[in-house]
Amino acid sequence: MKDKIISMLAAFETENIGNSFPLDYCLPVYHCVSDDNLPHIKHIIQYKSTKQFEEDLDCLSKHFQFVNWSEFKDFVKGDFKPQKKIALLTFDDGFREFYDIVLPVLERKGIYACNFINPAFIDNQELMFRCKASLIIDAAEKEKTADPEIYKMLFLENPSKEDFKQQVLKINYHQKDLLDQLTEKMGIDCDAYLREHTPYLTTEQLKTLLQKGYGISSHSWDHPKYGELSLKEQMESTDRTFNYLKENNFMHESFAFPFTDFGVKKNFFDELFKNEEIFSCFGSAGVKLDSVERLFHRIPMEMGESAEKILKKEIAYFRLKKIINKNKIVRK
């Protein structure tokens, strides 16, 4: 019902998007761009094709002024006066397609992007637990008959393929051993997949990106959902990642939440900003304000729709929430 109402309101958004956008900054976030079938991503992310991504960039360029990290910081501090509302392009998870596909597009268009990476996966050392879930779902869809033991491991009885998929996707960070058991049972060799497909960026590629002027920053060590962690676990993952970034001379003054910032309490931000080198952090709640002043929310762009439709929906939803004074997240 909510989606229908938002879509209906978005249809009435006929004003120039840049003019009607309620904030002075737009923060789009992507994970991957590819024209290929990617089994480790396809069941968890609706990634866009090269053509769709370029169309998004053209839409964003029409309404916003793309900035780099230095300009974004100066803008927040009031030291940079753009000609239009600004846009800072971001990518999460450090997938290889950024180097192979996205980089040539950005270089051609003169657009900066910041990559928020998980060091655990760099150089294809490990596969993120949700990517393992995607491989499991992909393998199950190709099987004519399933091993009943797999269903038992998930406490399911003769589920539909959709039921199976949803159950696998429910497996969280603290249950990731179950994913390893499932991949072993199904004959999925994640180490071989990493070697053959190299889904993640390498250290060498990251350093090339850095030399070209692109940002490399923190997205936690191995992509847990922070709302499911204790404060101690949250800080351990965050600090470990910042140590890695410093050791490699990458950007260590920003942090982007993996998955979502939903459920993260004020005490985490109090601890995070004790590190005086950190300028800001990023959530992914769309066009939202936050009681944590240095937390900026990004707009997920992989929703199966064009940038124009996504932005219009975000504008409509912000206006709707503003009426009931619910467009600001308050941390306790």
C-alpha cells in the first residue's frame, strides 16, 4: 500500500528534479554495473546494465553538480559554493566491475566516485556471506530435484523455490556457518569460484584507482549488519577496517554502513567520532535527515527503476513524511 501511494504521488512530480529535491545534496549508491549474469550478486542486488547506469548518470548530471570528496567536505563546511545542488557518487562492497566497467564510464564523463570496501574480500580472499546465499539460490534454481537434507537444514518441508530463496536470504551474519554447510552439501566450491571469477577488486586495482583520484574508504571489515552487532563488535569491525585503510594510504576519514544503519544507536556514533580523523559517515535510508549531524543518508539506486523514477519517489516520500514530522531519524 505504501509503495502504491508513493508511486501515485511521484507521478505528480513534474517540477525540475533539481529544484524540487528537498536537500542540497544527493548521494546515490550502487554496488555493481554489469551486462553479464553474475550468480554471486543476481539474487541479492538488482544491479544495472551499462546502458542503464549511463542513463542514470546523465539524469543526475542534468539536475545536480557531481563533486569529489574534497569538494563534498568543503560543501558541508560551507567553504564550497556549487552552481547547483551537489551529487556525490558512491559504490559499496568493492566488486571488480567498478574497475572493469564503471571506471571507463566515469573517466569519459569526468565523474568522481568513492568506493566503500570490505578489506576481508579484497584480493578475493573470501566471499561475502550474502554472495554465498546468492550462489546457493542460483544452484538450487538449476536443480531439477533438491536434496531433502538441504531442506531439513533450513527447517523446511517441500518448499516452493521462492520459499527456499527467502529462507536462505534470512540467514544472517551470525549464522553464516550455515551457509558454508549448505555450499558444501550442494557441491559449491566458493574458493574455486573466487579463483575463477575474481568478483572483488585487488589491492593493485585499488591503488590504481587511488592514483587516478578516486576514493577508497570504509564499509566495515566483512559486511555485517551493524544493528545486529554489540557495540564492541561494531567498533572492532570499524577500527580494524580503518587500520587497513591507513596501512595502504587509503581514505580513512569516512565510513559507510554495510546493509543499513537501521537499529544503530547513538552510542556507536559517540564512539565513532571520538576518532577525530573521521569527517562523516553514510547510511542508506534515502532522502532523510538524521539527529547525528555528520551522518548523511544515501539513495539506493538498484531498485529496478531509472534514476528519474527513484528520485521522484524519494522526493514524494520526503514530502509525505514531512507532513507528519517523520523525515528525520532520531537516535537514542
